[in-house]
Amino acid sequence: AKAAGRNTLRFFDPKIQAAALARSRLEAELRQALQRDEFLLHYQPQLDSDGLPTGVEALLRWRNPVRGMVSPAQFIPLAEDTGLILPLGRWVLEEACAQLARMAADSATAGLSVAVNVSALQFRQATFGADVLAVLAQAGANPRRLKIELTETLLVEDMESAIEKITMLKSHGVCFALDDFGTGYSSLSYLKRLPLDQLKIDQSFVRNLMNDPRDLAIVTTIVALGHALGMHVIAEGVETAEQRELLARCGCRQFQGYLFSRPLAQEQLQTHLERMAAP
Ligand code: C2E
Ligand code: CA
Ligand code: CA
Ligand code: CA
């Protein structure tokens, strides 16, 4: 019993060992995935009140020959822990800017923006601002059509340098959205100080909007606050016409969700957007 106490039981727990092994396997495969070209972006349309597309959000997908499609919820946290998110985030930016250039070449999609999710580690790099500008220039993409989605948790740590980076990129026309709004360590003083263009109402507030009057109160308040601060407000995770209707009554004028479209592969996107834009 004494020996067992010295060597902690947990060390030998087969379940935890198996989990650690699975994790290191996933990490190894993730490292190879960039070289093997297994990542791709899907694009989900964002719409205005008239149902016309205003842009798309780029969402990362990993297609592994053995695992199939792996959800970003599964591999992004690991990519962040291991630093792999840096080359991966760079690839996402390059791919999204290439998509911007493609959309600009077609009159039906020329005015649309592409929103890109950026992780904390990526944003905190001192070279982040310069990197974004370099990728835009290389792709020949219009900075005014690029939107960067940040989360609240990412902004908390170093407010001053966050403001500096955002301000620098905004001076080149790049837009910024605050993602998952209301789920992090929101502080109204951040909203006051950060020069953001758009608030994204998190889908957790949209999900039960029909049944929970507290969600309705929160959404109404977020929309009013965003608009009062001169920001656009978009609701994500809109799945039903009823949710859309209620969001509109709250004053929300931009929408994204399965009701309108799932995230689409690049090949499907162009025809889908052309169909949406047609009268
Ligand atoms: P997010 O940025 O909040 O993206 C919204 C998620 O909701 C996406 O999940 C999207 O497919 C899903 N979604 C869209 N419409 C609906 C709907 O009507 N109902 C429901 N239930 N879900 C909807 P996805 O693609 O699995 O991405 C999950 C998260 O992974 C993203 O959440 C984002 O935080 C992260 N992520 C995705 N791509 C990237 C990326 O390129 N870089 C980084 N750093 N993170 C990314
Ligand atoms: Ca997002
Ligand atoms: Ca979100
Ligand atoms: Ca989210």
C-alpha cells in the first residue's frame, strides 16, 4: 500500500495513458497534414435583411485519409497547444486571400468579404499585422474585403498591443469582428476601447431564443449596444425562420447559419452565391 502511495495511481491509469497516446498520434498526424495538403477551407455565407450575401466566413477543415473529416473543435485546441496553429493559421490566411481574389474577379461576388478566424497565439505574434498585409499583397486581394474574427479571451491579455495591431490593419482597410460575443470575459470597457467593426452574437444565445426570454433580453441588449457603439451586429447559428424573425425584431440585420447555407466547399460556393444574388 505504501509503494502504491508513492507512485501515484494516476500515472498507471490505462485510460489516461491511452488518451495521452491518442493525443500524441493526433499531433503527429496534424504535423504531416500541412505537408500532405490535407487542409481545406469551407465558406459559410453571411446575409443581410434582404437575404443578399454580404460575405462568407472561412472555416477550416481537415480531411485525413484514415480519420475522414476531422472537426476543428477537435484539432484547433491541439494545434494551439503545440504551436502548429502558426503555420496553419498562415495557410488559412493565404487560402482565404486567394479566395478573395477569386471572388473579386467575378462581378456577382466582387463586393463580398471573407472573414477569417484568428487564434490567440497567431494574433499575439509581433509580426501579425505585417504578415496579414504581406499575404494580402501577395494574393492581390483588397484589404477592405478581409475581415478578421477575434475572440474576447484573445484580447484580454495585452490590450495595448491588441489596439495597436487592430488600428494599424484598419488604417489599411481591414475589418475586425468580435466572435462569440457574450461568452468570454466580456467587459464593456474593451468594447469601448477596441476599434471593432462587427459584433457576432454567439449561437448559444440564438439556440433557445424562441423559448427563453432571458436569451431574448440578452440578444436585444447586444444588438442595441453594438449599434449604439457604431458597430454592425451579426447573429450566428441561425437555423430556423422563427429565429431569424425574432432576431430581426431585436434589430439584428445580418445573419449566418444553416437556415441560409451550411459551410460550402470552394467549388460549390460560387454557384451558390450567384444563385443567392439573383433577383
Ligand atoms: P466559430 O468561429 O464560432 O464558427 C461557427 C461554427 O458554427 C462553425 O463550426 C460552423 O460550421 C458552425 N455553424 C454555422 N452555422 C450553424 C448553425 O446554424 N447551427 C449550428 N449548430 N452550427 C453552425 P466549425 O466549422 O466546426 O468550427 C468550429 C470552431 O473552430 C469555430 O467556431 C472557430 O472557433 C474554430 N475555427 C474554425 N476555422 C478556424 C480557423 O481557420 N482558425 C482558427 N483559429 N479557428 C478556426
Ligand atoms: Ca468565427
Ligand atoms: Ca462564433
Ligand atoms: Ca464558437
